[in-house]
Amino acid sequence: MADQQEQFKVAIVGGGLSGLAVAVHLETLGIDWFILESYKEIAPELGASIGLAPNGMQILDQLGVYDQVASQSGTASSVAAFDGDGNKLYDFELLPRMRANHGFDLRFTERRTVLQVLHEKIQAKDKIHVGQRVDKIGHVGDKVQLTTREGSSFTADIVIGADGIHSPVRGEMWRIAAEDGSKVFGDNPGADVATDYGCTFGISEPTNGIKEGVIRQVHKKDTAIGFITGRNDVVYWFHFFKLPQRHMGLDFPRFTEEDEAKFITPDLDRLMDTGTTFGDIYKRKRVSIITPLPNHGFPRWHYRRIMCVGDAVCKSQPIAGQGGCSALESSVALVDTLYAALKANDMKPLSNDQVEAVFTKTTQVRSKRSASVVGEGLLYMKLASWSNTILRLIDSYLVALVPKNTLVDLMFAGAAGGYHSNTLPEPVPKYVLGSGEAVVKA
Ligand SMILES: Cc1cc2nc3c(=O)[nH]c(=O)nc-3n(C[C@H](O)[C@H](O)[C@H](O)COP(=O)(O)OP(=O)(O)OC[C@H]3O[C@@H](n4cnc5c(N)ncnc54)[C@H](O)[C@@H]3O)c2cc1C
């Protein structure tokens, strides 16, 4: 085994879903790590919710936090979609099929709840440095040095950029490659990132007695509105809109409160469920945020001793509810691959070539599925917002003819075939595969 001095250390930039999942996994396997997070706290109140599909829930189970997340989240049980005039397009029950197929539910909660649970799971809280915004990374021999805007400096063997869509780590990775004269990222990385949609999302107090587990959507030209009721009937809602014109590149458009009002006001009278309009829900909002929704999977995730995961390299449309679940898959895949390499190296620090092999293998394991999550999310967004006549006709007439179980499989395709860790305990289904009956604990 490696002694203390030659222990391999992982710098994780970002204490969001990806970063915390990496940290819990590394800690479980006894690999040294630290997190640098720019916010002053882990899990700040940002008003975001998250749907955890079975592929995400099974990883949370492996990370040892299933019960904590399940007890603080609601189960999605039924879906109905309406057109802009309040006519029902289709509806279906979700629960029996989901449970029988996957052994896990689709659960909803606030994103910060999941972050808090992961944070609580971490033993070595002193390895989490908040209020540290990484702005420079450099390779020094076989190590990587990170400096923060606050003036601190940290050293590690590798850097994991779990720092979201704006990803300064990704920017540093590109800068270093360009300075090395490398063309692996192309001439102008990021220029091809397209943003066609935006979204206002929010959380509202229980509205009109709508109970936990309900997913409702309104589909119309260039707009999709949706809500999900979570635990204690709290309403998590979304108003997706098409931008007046496509935006290219990483300097994403910024929106104001006036923009939010401009996009939302025409839809306040849309009927979302019997007796409930979008305006009824919006009036009871606790918090709302408007944001652009870039859609992109970066083809290359690593350079030298730096690798990015999560939204930093794979940003999908949230309507399909897979961005965070996919980030969890990539996070554990990276740690699995790293652990295998370290184990084969007697847990001693890895050479440049060994690191390169870990990162390349991780990309191979994850790139195909990540790309399909991005593609399927965009297709779902286009279908729900009737982006052309064919999709409008399919959504208005054909979807209702599809057998309901097949609909569940199609609309939640991302839940199937997810990566799960080979270095953590196997996920334990909570429902019997095939029947969907609850597993009775011995
Ligand atoms: C409206 C909406 C709804 C969504 N719904 C779902 C859903 O239902 N299901 C689902 O699976 N996914 C959903 N997602 C996607 C999901 O939220 C993201 O994919 C996931 O949160 C990404 O996690 P991450 O850790 O990669 O990035 P982030 O959550 O963005 O975390 C990045 C972290 O890095 C920190 N950071 C950034 N820069 C620096 C720096 N320089 N130094 C230090 N720290 C830094 C940030 O402060 C942040 O804490 C949704 C997204 C949106 C926008």
C-alpha cells in the first residue's frame, strides 16, 4: 500500500451533485480527495428541484443514501398532457411499470435536499473548502496546482471539474491544451454549443389540493409547461420557452425578471389540471428562476491530469429529467475506473500515461449513453413544444394511441440501461422486478 506521503489525491472542483457524488465514492474507497466550492455553503437555496429516475436512484442507493433521499422526496405516479386549450392529449399511470421495469421509483425533491444528504454522508467535512472559486490550474511535474480567486493554492494528482455548465475547469483545460499546441479540442471549443430554449422554474406552496405524485404538462407551439407535486404536495414547476433566435457559444443569454414576466404572462390562464391554471400555481410561488437551456454533449472530457463530468461536459434538456442522473452515472464511472488503475498500481500515484488511460476509459464507458441522453432530451423538448407540424401531429394524435406501458418506456427511456458502480455494493431494488411489488425486508 502507498504510505501517507505518496497518497494519490483528487481535487474536485464544485460541490454540486457530481462533485459530492465523486467525494462520497472516493471516501468510501479510501482514496484521498478535497472539494473546492465557490459558494459559501454546500446546497444553497437556488429554487431548483430534481427528478431522480431509477438510474439515478440506484446510484444513490449504492452511495448509501437511498433511504435519506427517499424519505425526503415524493414519488411520481401519474402523467397527463394537455394542449394549450385545456384538451387532454393523453395520460398514463407511471408507478406500476416503472417499478416492475427498474425496481426503483421516479422521485422528486429539491436539488438542495439531495446535496444535503450527500454532504451529510461525507465523514471528512474538513476536506470541503467552501468560498473557494478556482480560477487557475497548472501542471507542475506529476501534480496539478489549483489557485482560487480568494488567493489560496491547492495541489493534487488529478482535477475533476464538477463545476457545472460554465465550468472554469473546462476553460482551463482548453487553455492549457491550446498553450501546449494541442488541437484535441479543435480550434474554437464551445463555439458550437447551441441554446434554443430557456426555462423559468420554481417551487410553489401546495395549490388547490393537488396531491403528491402528479405530473401534468401543457404542450403548445414553442412552449411546454409542467409541474410535479412532491412530498407534502409542494409543486415543482417549469415553463419552457423557445428563444426568439438560436444562440451559439458559451456566453449564454441572460434574462431578467421582466423577461420572466414577458414569457410567462401569456400562459397564466392555461389549464394545467382540472380546476387549476398555471397562474394559480405561479401565484403561490416561493421562488422562481429564469435560465437559458443550452443543449450540448462535449466530445472530449479530459486533457492531461484534468477531467470534467456532469453539466460541465454534458448538458441536456431538463424536461427529460436526466441531466443530474447522467451526471451521477459519469461520476461513479470515473471513480470506478480510477480505483481499478490505483489498485493495479498498489494505490500509488499514477503516471501521466496511467491517468490518461483512466480518463480515456471513462469517456469510452460513458460517451455513447451521455450523447443519447442529450439527443433524447432535445427530442422530448421539441415534441412537447411542438417545434414543427409533424411533432405537433404526433403529440396531438399518435401518442394517445401508443399502449400506455410503451409510453412509460419511451418517455422515460433514460431510466433504463444506466451505468452503475462496480466498486460500490450492488444496488438493491426496492420493488420486485417484473411485478413491481414492494420488496418485503427480511
Ligand atoms: C430547470 C432544470 C430542471 C432540472 N431537472 C432535472 C431533473 O428532473 N432530473 C435530473 O436528473 N436533472 C435535472 N436537471 C439537471 C441537473 O440539475 C444537473 O444536471 C445537475 O445539477 C448537474 O450537476 P453538476 O454537479 O454537474 O453541476 P452543478 O449543479 O452546476 O454544480 C456545479 C458546482 O460547481 C460550483 N462551481 C462552479 N464554478 C466553480 C469554481 N470556479 N470553483 C469552485 N466551484 C465552482 C458551483 O457553485 C456548483 O456548486 C435540471 C436542470 C434544470 C436547469
